[in-house]
Amino acid sequence: MSTTLDSFILYQLSKFNEYEAHENPWTPQRIVKYVVGSLSILLICGVVAFGISTLLFYFYDDPDEVTRYPVPLPPASKCGKRIIGYYSGWERRTISESQVSKLTHAIFVAIRMFKNGQIAFHNTEYSGRFLDMKKKARLVNKDIKVIIGVGGKGNSQFFSPVFADGKKRKTLVKSISNFLFTQKIDGVEIDWTYPFAEAQDRNTTVSFLSELRTELKLLEHQKNLTESFLISMLTPQIIWDQLDGYDLKGIAQQVDFINLISYEYYGPWGMPAGVYTGPIGPLYGGKRGNVDDTMKVHACETMEPSKVILGIPLYGKFWKNVKKDPINQTETMCKEEVCRIDDPFEISDVWRIAEMKDGRPRGGFISWSDRETDDVGIIWNRTEAKWDDKSKSTYIWRPEDQILITYESRQSIEEKIKYVEEKNLGGINIWSLNMDDERDTALELVSSGNLCDGKKMKKKNEIMYKYLQNHVTSEDPKLKTSESQNLRISESQNLRESQNLRISESQNLRISESQNLRISKSQNLRISESQNLRISESQNLRISESQNLRISESQNLRISGSQNLRISEFQNLRISEFQNLRISESQNLRISESQNLRISESQNLRISESQNLRISESQNLRISESQNLRISESQNLRISESQNLRISESQNLRISESQNLRISESQNLRISESQNLSISASQNLRISESQKLRISESQNLRISGSQNLRISESQNLRISESQNLRISESQNLRISESQNLRISESQNLRISESQNLRISESQNLRISESQNLRISESQNLRISESQNLRISESQNLRISESQNLSISASQNLRISESQKLRISESQNLRISGSQNLRISESQNLRISESQNLRISESQDLRISGSQNFRISGSQNFRISEYHRLRISESKNLGILKFQNLRTSESRNFRITEFQKLRISKF
């Protein structure tokens, strides 16, 4: 049956084929027709399929993935500006190709750094996010730079110890270079955010960056790479008073650009400063710094504004429990010492105080992606937003809920785009891409902003800040600031032509409002390595014709409160290599007409505790080759009118504890060759009017233990050839049997077995007429009733540490007419009523440790000529209402470590620890 059926079917097919072959033969035309028809059907089906798939991707996938490659870079790249986006490994949103396409640089944060200097991803999730970002960047445009950030806020604690350790620093350099080459990316950023760098990190940071640059250059050469690796650094919102840890000039020389955290000036932090509300990134205004201050510091410190990148946060800050009345920050924050700058500003709703709960303010942050409503139920209703024109910032103030929110709005971002273009900065960075809204509103606004749309083309590193215009530019030959220096001259200041101002490595020159820095013809002001010259409001630094002020390595010249540092005609203050000029506690360094203070090669001039170094008219203090001039505790080195102190070849002049070396009018102290003049423990070497102390050849003059060598009018102490004058321990001047040392007529100086200097009853040591000077075993100077102690020109009254000057009833100590000097048991000098304390030519007023000098109402303390006013130890100099401290021409009052000069009512002279000069307005 089946066989019969199969045969029938085969028969019918054969009959059909015979019919087709006979009726419709396969001609070439027929074949072409069939082929064209088939291809047309296939083409139509392909177009339909492509359209359907596109619609499906549009509705069910990210439309941004459908991009025509490569996309062009943002408009800012046309003039070398940068649009930099941060992408973090911990955010929930994945970066898109659309976001990457709007950048010139994409930075992945953060790669973890270990305490030994090695770096690695935090975990596999971070690694996956990084690889995804790199893949999309390479797909969009190969010119987009992919960079890793090392460190970050939670991982910056190791930078300081690693940078300080040469071995660990090398490990970090190698680890970074290996990472960049292995991952085939473009560069690295050092994200040192918090804790901030400190003074000890200043040089080590630059050293690390320099070593990293060298290593990457070597890698480029070894691997024949066509493009250089990039290095950048992320720094906090530094302003003028925070530069100690950052050598910005040195950093800029090693990196390609510096990203700024130019935000977070205000926030609900867990500290007292957190209670003050304010814009998250105020462009201007505020007492805790602002974007303008931060960018100004970096542009002017580096002198390369093209490397300085302004930061914009894509999140806001909010406070709860905010008080309803706005505040004046000057009357609140500045009184509590939490303000940084002195710019005046208007009261606004954005400046308020939030109440603290459990010891801290309540609040937090809201990202753009969460701004409709956030986790704590704070409604970010942008219809309630207000604009603060002073700070160029947006905020929301809801008094009924006591909530204040500050954030970057479209208007504030546009202001910052305009600012970057006007100030010739290097671009904008965004923190972070994850925080933008679904439409990437902020990123689109920044990326499309035309940073190259200036009225005229600017030079690459032209400084556009008003306070430096016409004074400092990178091409100005008259003013040079070398490595990491600051030259800050505010609007109403003058810097005069034909002068040279040179500040080398990491120095600061700061002159605030209405100050004058005047350097006349052919003058030089030079401060080398890590020095500070700070003169605050209404101060003057004046150096007259052809004078030099030179302070080398790590020295400080500080002048507080409306003070003047004046060096008169043809004077020089020179301190050469590794030298220190130290004058502690309320001391004076005075150099009058055409005098020289010169200390050569690795010498030290040290004057401790309220000492004075004074050299009057045309005198020279010269210490040659590796010599030391040391005067400890309340000592004085005084050389008056045209005197010379010369110590040649490797000699030492040492005067210990409260000693005085005094040489008056036209005297000479000469010690030749390898000789020593040593005076220990509270000793005095005094030579009055036109006297000479001559020690020839290899002679020694030694006086030990609290002894005194005194020679009065026109006397000579002569020791010839190889003779020695030695006084040991508690001994006094010894002269052999038949010899006399004469001080005044018919008087003898006798020294008994116990070697004390004694003057018996009938003997007088006369300084001036009818006066007695008695020194007993305990070395007290006593003056009985109705006696006067008078000190005439070029004479000295000296009181050492353990000695007392007692003046009983109705006695006068006259330094000049009608004045009284009284020192009571507790060693206080008090001047009452309308009396004046005057010290005439070449006389000294000295007050030793723990003593007080007090001057009451409307009194004057006047120091004339080449006189000294000295206060030692931890003493206080206080001047009450309407008092005056006057120091005549070419005198200086210098105060160093931890000392205070205080004047009540509108006082303006303060010096704080570590020799930093800060003076408030007026």
C-alpha cells in the first residue's frame, strides 16, 4: 500500500517538473529577478530589526550608551582648561559613558596606601569600578586622561611618616610607577586631605614629588612611551595663615596641576566652629575663608594659575536647630578665635548659629542625587532658595523648622565658571560624579561652560588678582620670589620702583591693609630659605639708601603692632650661612648710623633672656672664621662711639650668666691670635672713658665666679708678653706682693687670704663725689641714709642674679635730674604719679629675673641715645593708660620667644609662640 502511494507521488512530481521546465524555463533574466527580490526582502527586514532594537535599548537601557565615538572633548580644552571629575569606589551609582564624555580628566578615588608605602585597591568591588571607568573613558575618547587618586580623607594618615622616611618614600614611588604602567593609565593624584600637612612635611612632600617625577621619566624612557605620565595633588582650602605645611611653589614645579577642595568652609562639624552656619563654598565674604582667598593664595604662591583647579561640590550642607536671628561674625566668631580673615561683610540670613545637642550641632549633607528628599526627611525645596549676593551662594532658610541648607545651585556654579575664566585659572574639578542628579545637570553646566570666552586672550600664567597688578608678574625683573614664596601686598600699598625684593625658598612676605613696604634706591631685602617677614596692618618696614637687610636660612624677622624696623643710612644687617640672630624676651637690637653687624661662616650670635646688642655710631662687630660670640642670660655687649671689638682666628669671646662687657667712648678691646677672654658667672669687665685693655701675644684674662674687674677714669691695665691675669672661682684680682692696682688716688686694692675684694671703712670707691660703694661677702650694694648714688656718663649700675640694690629713706638714685629709681625687696621698680624714668647717654637700666617694671598713669619711659632697657626671664613690661614707650632714632625693640609686651586699652603688640607675628587691625 505504501509502496504504491510513494510511486504515485514520485510520478506526479516528475510530471510537474516536466511541465515547469517546458512552460517556465530558467533564463538569466529570471535568475537576476529572483536574486534582487530576495536581497530587497532581506534589507527591509534588517532595517526594521535595527529600528526595533534601538527602541528597545532606548526604553530598557541607558540611552547614554548609544554614543557616536570618539566624542569631542569639552569646549574648555580648546584653551588648555581642564574639566576634572572624581568617581569614588564606594558610591552606589555607576559612571556612564555620557558622564565621561564631558570630562578632560577622570580621577578614580581612592587607592589605598599602607604604612610601608605600598598601594593597592581596597577590595575587588573598587577594582571593578575602576576598570569599568577606564574602559568607558577609552571607548569615548582616548584623549580623556584616566588617573588614580592615592590616599583620600580616610587614608591620609600615612603620608607624613612615609614621606619622612627615605626607604618608605622610595617604596611608594616604585609602587605607584608599577601601578600606572601595569594598569596602562595616564597618571596619579596625591589626595592628602586630612589630617593636613604640617611644617615638618613641607620639604618632604616636595622631595617625594620630585622623586616620583624622576622615576616616571625614567619609566617613560625605558618603555619608549610617547606621552608623559601626569602627577597632580589634591590640597585643602589653604589661606594665608595655613601655609606652614605646604610649599606650594615647590609642589607646582613637580606636578601638572593642583586640585583644590575650595569648599567645606562651613559645616555642622563636631566642634565649636560647627555651630556657625554659612555657604558651603562662598566665593567671597565670610570669616573662615572663601574660594577667592583660597585661589588667590595658590595662584600667587605658585605663580602658575594655569595649574590651579577650582573645586565644586555636588552636595549641600544643612543645620538643624538654627537660631532665628542672623549674626555679625565679627562680633561672634572672631571673639571666639574661629575666624581666619578680616574682610568686612554684611549681615545676611546665611550667617547664623545652630544650637548644639549632646555637645555637637545637628545636621549633615545632601547630594544632588538626593535633593528631593534625603534619609533624614529634610525636604530640599528649591522653590524656597534665596541668593546671597555677597558670597555668591544659594541657601534655603526655613525659620518654621529652624533648618538652613547651603548648596551649589545653577547660579552659583555659573558664577564660579565666570570666576575661573576671569582669574585665568586652570579649570574646574567636580566632587563627585556619583552625586549628580539623573540628568547630570551640574556636570552638563560645567562641561558646556565656555572657560575660554574672555574679552581678550590672557597669557598662560598671567596673574589676574587686583592686589598684585602692576607689582608682581612672572616677567617683572625688579621683583623676584623664588621657591614657594608669598608676596602679598594689598590694594592700598606701595612697592617702589628700582628696588629688589627677593624672597627665596618657602618664605612669606605679608603686608596687610594700608601698609607700606618702601625700599629706596639700590636697596635689597633678602630673606632666604623658609623665612618669614610679616608686618601687619598699618606697619612700616623702611630701609633707607643703599642698605641691606639679609636674613639667611630659616630665620624670622617679626615686628608686631604698628612697630617700625628702621635701619638708618648705609647700615647693613647681615647674617650669613646657617646663622642665627636671636634676641629673646623684650630685647633690643640697635644699630645706628653706618654700622655693620657681620657674622661670617656658620657663626652664631645668641643673646638670651632680655639682652641687648647695641653698637653705636660707625662701629664694627666683626667675628671671623667659625667664631662664636655668646652672651647668656641677661648679658650685654655694648660698644659705644667708634669702638671696635675684634676677635681674630678661631677665638672665643664668652661671657656667661648675667655678665657685661662694656667698653665706653673710643675704647679698644683687642685680643690677638689664639687668645681667650673668658668671664664666668655674673662677672663684669668694665672699662670707662678712653681706657684700654691690652693683652698681647698668648695671654689670658680669666675671671671666674661672680667677680668684678673695674677700672675707673683714664686707668690702664697692662699685661705684657707672656703674663697671665687669672682669677679663679670665688677669687678676686691678684697682683703680686709689691704691686698696686690703683683705681683712684692714694687708694689700694687689697685681697686677703679668702680672696675677697674688701674696702675698709675709711676707704672710698668713688664713682661720683661723696658716695660710697661697699661690697660685702654676699655681694650686696648698700647705700645708707642721705647718700646718693650717681652714675655719670658712660658709667654703669649692675645688679647680678643674687644681689640686691637697696636704697633707704630719702635717697636718690639719679640717672638724670629729678628722677627716682626705687627697687624694693621683691625687686620691683615702680614709678608713681607723673614721674618720668629717663636714661641718659650710654647708661643702662637692668632688671633681672622675676622682676617687674610698672609705670602708672600718664608716665613716660624714655630711652635716649645708645641706652638699653632690659627685662630678663619671665618678666612682664606693663604700661597702663596713656603711657608711652619711646625709643629714639635708629633704635629697635625686639621681642622673641614666648615674651609679651602688653599695653592696656587698644594694645597692639603681641607676639605668639614659635615667633609668628600676628597683629590685629589698629
